[in-house]
Amino acid sequence: VQLQASGGGLVQAGGSLRLSCVATGRTFTGHAVAWFRQAPGKEREFVAAIRWNSRTQYYGDSVKGRFTISRGDAQDTVYLQMSSLKPDDTADYYCATGARLITSTIRHASAYDYWGPGTLVTVSS
């Protein structure tokens, strides 16, 4: 399976962006899909995840209440709606998917099997 993230760009603080993650070669059915981000000089950070079948959502503390992860109508697309963006949200955003994720591991990057290239989000102050 290949993942492609898109939708990044330059936005002013307080603005919004919607990222998309599209899978080719397989659908997301039965899997979890997550967004992680990595800023220069920092470790990769969990942003959000969704279990495809149950639609259960998980969020990192730094984005809770501002970001929303959702399923697309097609079974190969997940979105990340980002609102009230802050300069600290500036990072490369990556989507990932995996099948063997439990609640205790869903926030851990090492638990995911497939990753796509990042899409850069830059928030100006």
C-alpha cells in the first residue's frame, strides 16, 4: 500500500487547512490511520488517529479541540481538518496506517506499518 498526503501550505496564525491522506493499493477498511508531525530539530509527534471501522478518534494533547480527523466517503481517504493554527503547528505532517493497533499503541509511530511522504504546513505569526 502507498500513502500520499497533501494539502499542506502556508497559512497565517488562526487560519485553517485540511490535509488529505489517500491510499493506493488497498483501502483503509479494518485499519487505523494516523497523522504525525515533525518539526525541525524535534521528535516525531502524534497528532491524531482514527479507527476506520468504529470511527473512534484519538488526539494529541497539543491539538485537541483544534484538529479533527475524519473518514472520507471513499474507503481510501482520511482527512485532518486543522483550525486555529499556531506557529507551533509548523511541521512536516505524515500519514500512516496499520492493522495491529491497540489503544496503548495507537499513539506510537513504531506501531504503524506504512507511511507516506510528508506535507509541509507552515504557520506564520
